[in-house]
Amino acid sequence: MSKRIGVKKNNSSLKRWLKIVSFLFVGILTIISLRGMYHIFNALNNLNHPIDAYLVLGGSITREIYIAQIATINPHIPIIISKGSDDPCIFFIFQREGATLDNTWLETCADSTFGNFFFSIPILKSWGVKKVEMITSDTHLPRAGIMAKISLMAQGIAVDVNGIPEVDGIPGNHENDLKTTLDITRSFLWAWVGQLINPPCNKVIKLSEVNLNAWQKKGFSCESRGKIIGVGELR
């Protein structure tokens, strides 16, 4: 008899704990969902807000040439270049275009399109950005554009997508249906999880702080379209 009573007590205790865990789980899901909806609502309200940051996805030096030209027109708008060309390549492109180096940051933690948003969003949020223009190649769309809207709007940031034409050559991003589906699915999952955590990148430097001497010793390589053949030597 005592054993049966003990088993009943254990079952009752287990059921009680399961109810508590289930209640907490549902509560957390509800909070995350409400938080995400709040951010999306803010992003929609910010659609008419002026662009207050540029986010350039790495993968083609054409994008960096383009943003350097834009930086000469809008020098007051900050720029993040996420895992772009080697630092000196970007430095000399901006220098050649006469663009300021003090308002551009290089983020080098990312190793994929998903990583571009994963590591750049905490920087944009720390700047208080309400609307960003995401710049990539037209050949990198629609995947990058969809991922941008999911990832950024889930954090309350409105986004304009700018796919610039690739005049020659093929950028490092290659689109296929499977890759697009997987990346978009991953973006949806992170839009949810990212309501709780946003890990920062510990490898972010200002373009003006690029150590050219160190890079010269280390060596670097630039795409031929950049017309950069050595430190300080352009063609």
C-alpha cells in the first residue's frame, strides 16, 4: 500500500512540474511573439523614415566601389561593410573616390549571407538605426532581399533593398532554390530567437583605422575589377 501511495505522489509531482514547465514555455513563446510583432510594427512605421545607415553585403568588389561613390554624396550616413574584400582593397577604393574613411565600419565575423545580418544587426541597433539601405548585387537577389526584410524588420528596422548590376564577372554569391529555401527558413527561425539574444561581432574596425603596414607584410588580394595591384598603387 505504501509503495502505491509513493508512486501516486511521484506521478502527481511529475504532472505538476510538467504543467509548470508547459506554462512557462507558452509564456516565453507569447512574450517573444509579442516582442517580434512590436518590432515589425515599428519597422512598418519606419518605412517612410529617411535612410540613416547603409549595409553592404560582401561578395563582390563592385558593391564596395558603389558604396564609396555613395559615401561622397552622403558622407554623414554611416556604413557597415559586412565581410567584404580585404581591408586595404576597401581603403584604397574609398581613398580613390575621395570618400570619408571615418564613417565606415568593416565587420569581418560573417562567413555567409545569413552571417551578414546576424552580426550587423547588433551594430545597427546600437546606432539607433530606424531605416537601412541594404546593398548587394542584382545577381544576389531575391534571396538576400527576403532575408534582409525578415531579419531587419524583426528587429524594428525598415529596409530598402538595392541590387546593383554586375557589369562583368560573377560575384561570390550563387543562387539556387535549395540554398534560398534553407537561408530563408534559417532567417525566420533567427527572427524569433533573435528577440532574446543578439551576439556582437568582436572584429569590427573603422575604415580609417586599417593597419596598412600590417596588411602589406601579411599580403592581400583584391578583385581585378577594383583595379588595385598593390599598397597605394592603383591602375
